[in-house]
Amino acid sequence: MIKVAVLGAKGRMGAETVKTVKAQSDLTLVAELDLGDSLDAIKGADVVVDFTHPDSVMKNVEFAISMASMLSLVQLVLTTKNSRK
């Protein structure tokens, strides 16, 4: 089983990701986080899907790297809004 954490889980795309992960037999959802939730819940995740705000992404990536070995963690950083203006 692949353990998945979703950041931005209450947003439109994050909620769809949570629903999709739950529907898969080879995936286990280990964390559904949103604004104000502790990132500590991503400990033990194999994959972190990040659908947060562009201003939060780097902090989330740095935290994920600090909590896992580089060989066992994949983080997908996805955004639905262009942060460049």
C-alpha cells in the first residue's frame, strides 16, 4: 500500500484528490490537511499531494523533506492559480 497525504484537502482539487485516493485499493490516505492543521500528520506518508496556496508550497516542501528520507518520499506540488502577476 502506498501511503498518501493530501495538503489543501478542503479545497476543490484537494477534496477530489482525497476522494480518488480513498477509492483506490492500493492507496491509503494517512492525512487530509488544510489551513491551520499541523504538518506533523504527514510523517510516514510515501506521497504528499500539495494543493495549497502558492505562498505555502515552499514551507510544505521543506517540512516534507525534513521529515522523510529523500528516497521514500514523493511530493507533488500542484496549483490551480498562477502566483505570478
